[in-house]
Amino acid sequence: MTIFSPRSLTEALQVLDEHPTARLLAGGTDTMVEINFRHFEPTDIISLRHVQELQVFETLSAGYRLGSAIPYKQFENGSFSHVSGALSEASRTVGSPQIRATGTIGGNLGTCSPAGDTLPVLSALDAQIELSSVKGIRMLSIHDFMLGVKRNARVSNEIITAIHIPKINGFQGYAKVGVRNAMVISIASACLIHNTDKSHISLALGAVGPTIIRCRTAEKWLTENADLSTSTALTTKVIEEFGRLAASEALPITDHRSTAEYRKHAVGVLAQRLLKRAMK
Amino acid sequence: MYSLRVNGTQQHVKDAWIGESLLYVLRERLGFMGSKGACEQGECGSCTVLINNDAVCSCLVMAASAIDTDIITVEGLAPAESPNDIQQAFVTEGAVQCGFCTPGLIVAVHHLLETNSSPTEIEVKEALSGNICRCTGYGRIFSAVQLVISQREKSIS
Ligand SMILES: Cc1cc2nc3c(=O)[nH]c(=O)nc-3n(C[C@H](O)[C@H](O)[C@H](O)COP(=O)(O)OP(=O)(O)OC[C@H]3O[C@@H](n4cnc5c(N)ncnc54)[C@H](O)[C@@H]3O)c2cc1C
Ligand code: FES
Ligand code: FES
């Protein structure tokens, strides 16, 4: 077993190409738990700590390019908290200050847990995932990137180099249900984005299916039944129906954290709350 | 072999397995017994150290990946036998019972006050939300933090 500590992206991609079975290590908050408990025996490790390119943040014409290894604390209340209100709220719910100082969105995508807190946000924002290899760059929609429980579309010689998100005018919110405020893995979560320029509301659910669920039916129904060009309050009937449709799109399971029934109920409530916050 | 900069001094780590956590290497290979290990999964904060001025769980850092960083452990905050104001305040306020959580909390409080010298009560609670104490019920820990804040404010004015 060897650890590589490349000093540039070019070097990292080269090393990965030569060692395609190597485990990439960003913040290590998922990987080290696996190693400490011997759930995973690494062969080779490529540490991304010293790859500066992955820490770069850029403002683009229509949005932002977020380096994949920027830690959560920068989105929570640090330099980049302005890029997306929902991403900032989601980041703030991750683990504890210690976890947020090291954990990264790249790692959240790499693990691709259905409970990953930034994933509903990236889904609702229609984020684009930038994957790099020695051959070049490929852009993949977040919807094509996430394949299932802890499965994603990255191939072994690729590094997630950045996440591209649009700049949105309008409300953005993230809500999560867990047993307490700090250090909880989500039982159910939802992200709602109101794009006032496009008169559209998008909704994505976390922890209620094999991967993040985008509520296309609820979204379509809302577009047809409400005026979303401004943020004028909606009737209770509309809000309730939106919540009901969202809950019906969830595919939760029962596990040690909660029951399928409760999860379904919870995402319906979260969807309604977020819609109320968006339209007032 | 690799080497780590711990409390300002370069330390050589020999014969280590690459997958070892920084917590393990600090305690078992380098003899820094201050940082404690309780959960080894980032939940308790008793292993908190500073890496490049960030408070992190050393159990979740692969030691060999921490080359070329500045690692500060609780031992690096004050010399043995001469507690700093945070450590003294924990003693004064009775914020230490079994003491297992204390080193991690001292590092977390140090980090908080370095970044925010006059935190509100809720900011203190949030900053320490990654550190679990099974004994004190936290009241005395928060009192100790308030004591440090007020002492430091007095010494400035
Ligand atoms: C105590 C604790 C609490 C937690 N709480 C939460 C929580 O509330 N919400 C939540 O969502 N998660 C939580 N997590 C899980 C974890 O912190 C997150 O998933 C985090 O985003 C992982 O990022 P990382 O950089 O630390 O990942 P790593 O452990 O470094 O990597 C995780 C996976 O992603 C891959 N990877 C990392 N970077 C890249 C890249 N650039 N390109 C390709 N693959 C990559 C790695 O190879 C690995 O498979 C918690 C973890 C702990 C230990
Ligand atoms: S031992 Fe590291 S957080 Fe508990
Ligand atoms: S004093 Fe015992 S765990 Fe805190």
C-alpha cells in the first residue's frame, strides 16, 4: 500500500491513471471511518490535500464553479456562503464544526449516500459535475451522476474536479429532519429552489429513496396550478396538494433511523414548509 | 517513512501502516497522549487537534496525508505544569470530571476564541457541538468559556 500526495491536478490525474484502483482521499471523513473500523482495506491512496486546483472557486457568467475539495465551512458562513442559500443551509447541517472544516462536496458526491446533505441541493439546482481524467474533461448532469445507493457514474480514472451551479434569483431553502441539531445523518430532507426568472420551482428529496429524488410530478402540477413569476402567497389548498404529490414521489425504506411511513410523511411536511417560505 | 510537523517540531514516523489515523500516530508512535480516542468515527471530538489552524478530528485524518501541514495538539497550547487561561478556567469552574473530553474541548475552545474573541452563548454552543461530554452536563464547561472571555476582555480594557 502506498500513499501519493500529488502537488498539482496534472500530477494527480497521472498517478490515478497509473493506479486506477487507488482510493482518492479528500477530507477523509467518510474514508477514515471505513478504515478505522476495517470496513475497507485500502490498496493505494491518493491524497488530494495538496492539489490547489481543487480549492479554486470561480464566478462564471451564469453561475459558479466550485472546486470539489473546498470544505463545507466555506459554504456555511465562509467566503462562498453567498453562492447558494440552500447550499449554505445544507452545509451548516453537516456533522459538527470539525467535520465541516474538512468534509467536502466532492466527498459527498463520491460517497453518494441517499442521505448526503448537499445532494438534494445539487439536484434541485440542476448542477453539472465536472469530471477530469488524463484524457480531458467531461461534464455530467447531477441527475446522470447519481446512480443509486452509494453508486455514481465516475469511472476509475476520473477525479471530480468541480461542481457547476447556476446563479438563481429567488428563494432557496434546505430542510432536514434528524434526531437533534448537531451531528445527525438525515432521516428525511428536502431542497426547494424558486427560480423567479423562469417562473419555476424545483424540489428534490434526500434520504427517501436509493438516491436523491427529484419531484417532477409535484413541480409540473405547481407550474400548471400557480403563478410562480412572483413570490405571492399561495392558497393552503395548493400548498397541501404540492406536499401530497411530493410525498407520493418518495420511495423510502424502514431502517434503524426511521420508518418508511414517517419518512414519507416528513418529506411532505418539509415540501409544504419550504413552499410557504418561498411564497410569502 | 514520513514526517509530520507537530507543535512546531518535525517528527519522523517510522514503520507505520499508511492507513493509520493521525490520532493513532500521535498517541502510539509519537507519544503525544493528550489527544484522546473514544469513538474513532468523528462523533465525540475528544481527539480534536488543529491542522493549519482548523479544529479537526485527528481520528479522521490519515496521518500520512498530513505531511507539510502545521499540527497543533493540546500539548502545544501550553507547557506542561503551566496551564493557559482556558485550562485554568476549566479547573476554576469545575468543568472537568473524568477529564476524557477535556483535551478536545480545550483545543476547540482555543480555536473558537482565536477566530471569535467575543462569541455569543449560541455561538459557543455551536462551536462546541462536535465535542461530547458524558459527565458534566456542559453547564460548567460553558461557564469556563465565559470566564475566559470576561478575563480576556478585562485584560484588554
Ligand atoms: C461524525 C460524522 C458526521 C457526518 N455528518 C454528515 C451529515 O450530517 N451530512 C452528510 O451529508 N454527511 C455527513 N457525514 C459524511 C461525510 O462527512 C460527508 O459525506 C463528506 O462530504 C465527505 O467528504 P470528504 O471530503 O471528507 O470525503 P472522503 O472521505 O475524503 O471521500 C469520500 C468518498 O468520495 C471520494 N472522493 C472524494 N473526493 C473526490 C473527488 N474529488 N473526486 C472523486 N472522488 C472523490 C473518495 O474516494 C471516497 O470514496 C458525516 C461523517 C462523520 C464522520
Ligand atoms: S475519537 Fe475522534 S471524534 Fe471521537
Ligand atoms: S468530564 Fe467526563 S466526558 Fe467530559
